[in-house]
Amino acid sequence: MIGAFLTWLEHTLGKGPSPDAQSWSEALLGSLNFWGLLEGTHLIALMLFAGTILVVDLRLMGVTFRKTRVSVVSDAILPLTVFGFIFVVVTGLGLFFAKPLFYYHNIWFRMKMVMLALALINILIFHNRIQRTEETWDADEKPPASARTAAAMSLTAWLVVITFGRLIAYDWFECGKPQPAFINWAEECKSSEKGEVSLGGKRL
């Protein structure tokens, strides 16, 4: 179901009647200038988002800006965080639209999505539970263990998300190439356009 939809998205959506016509996805990928602009904007927005997250989390861990209230730091930084996150999501969707099948069958992308979900869950838990008691420790140089733990988990999760995102560019694991059975399973190579190939070179 998902594979069929992504195949339609990449090869059919917006495609004209002529034999050499391109779909919108193929046209985006083939547009050197716009693709470069999209990718560059994604990276800049990611640096803004990750940088602001770093500032807030380090304060929550009691490492930096210890004399400044946590609320003052977060209130000043949060608008930039939201702004960066919006651009990360919009440009990320654009990059995915250009190569949906590649990303769908890429193990690094899948692991990135898992860590992204965990990072967002951590944010929800922090804002809905831990931050409710912020008034009692707002001015503390060293916030309580629950806040420090959430901040450390946030930093770790976003660092892993960024790392997995960077690894997507490398073809160490790719459908159609000989690789371990677990990787073939994790990438759903059997349903991909390139197929599943075992380490012995046997196409399954």
C-alpha cells in the first residue's frame, strides 16, 4: 500500500502525456538550482533549530546561564526554535518528495524517524509534566533531576537524529546490493524497485 503510493508519487504525479515527460518529483530532483536551495535551506534551518535547543537544554542541565531564570532563556529562545522547526519540516518534506522511494527504503531514514518520534515524545512529556512545576525551580542554578534528565535525553535524541540524517547520504546499506538479511528486512528491500540481494549475491 505505502510502496504503491510512493511509486505513484515519484513517477506519476504531475507527469504529462509525452514520453519524455517528468513527474513533479522527478522534476524537483532534476532541478539543480532549486534542489540545492532546498537542501541548503534545510541545513540552515536545522542548525538554527538544533542550536536553540542546545541553549535551552544546557540551561536546564545547569551548565550555562546559571544565573538566568530558565523561563527567561526559554521565552527568548522558543520563537526561534519554532521558526527553525517549521522550516526544517517544510524543507524536509520537499526533500522527501523528490526521492520518496529512496528515503522509504533507507535504513538511516527509518531510524531517524524513530528517533525523531522519541524526541518529540520527550518534548511532550517535559511540557505536560515536568514544566508544570517550573515556578518552584525556575531560578535554581541547577534544576531538579527530572528536568536535567529530560534535557539530556533531548540533546541525545536530537544529536542522533542529526547523525542518522547525515548518514542517509552514504550508500553503505542500499537495496539491490548484497547486504545482511536483517538490513534487507529493515529496509523492506523485497518490495523495492531494486530488490533484495543476500550477502552471497543471491537475488531473493
